[in-house]
Amino acid sequence: MDFQPCIVNMYVMDAAQAWFVQGKKPEAVLNEHHRVGAHTDIYVFEPNDGAKRYIWSHSGRRPFGEPAPLQCVICKSIKSWGPPKVVRSSPAHALCIILMCTECGHEVKKDRPSGFTKFTSGKINTTERGDWYMQMLV
Ligand SMILES: [Zn+2]
């Protein structure tokens, strides 16, 4: 993780406005803040609703919140991943993301961790906006 205070600040300002002015939960503005998800997960603690972790996922850059490897472990090529293959149970639910090295064909598979619920509505977003997932912690 590479925490970026200036990006997180924009999220916190929007989350505070959503909470105090509009009466919405802080996670209601996550869809507009994919950039913060590229750098950190978001944790929300509520007295009556438990603790939740929000994880940003991008199929090519950060499958299920875990950064894609910079280097292929077999041929040592840098950033050699082709377009990711998303194995889905439905248009909105990814089960597995597969990255394949364009130089040697080596595959890296990332299964969706158990307990990850897709928070972003609609189909899996393969654009730069990606998707948010939620994990209950307590
Ligand atoms: Zn390779």
C-alpha cells in the first residue's frame, strides 16, 4: 500500500459531506473515488453495524485488491500482462481473475477471497473505475 494523504483527503471531505449534510453513509461516495482505492482500503466502523472493509478491485491492475505483480516470475519480463480474463458466475460477479504473461504464457490466478461481496452495483467494470468489494470484519 502506498498511502496518499492528498487523495484520501478528497474522499474524507466527500464522505463527511455525505454523512453530515446529506445523511448518507460514508461508503455512499466510494464509487466516485476509485483513485483512493488504488492506494488504500477503506475501513468503516459503526457501533450498531459492525466493521467493514472496502476493497477496490481493478481486473488488470489490482485484482480483488491485490496489486498485480510487476514482473513475471518465469521470464522476468516487466509489466508483461495481457488483457485480464475474468471468470464470472454472472455478469456482475467475478469468481477469478487470470493474468497471462504475453512473453511466456505464464498465468497468475487470483480467486475472489471468501467473504468479499461486490459493493459496486451492475456489471463488472473493466474500465479504470474498477469495482469496490466489501468484507464484514466483525
Ligand atoms: Zn513471462
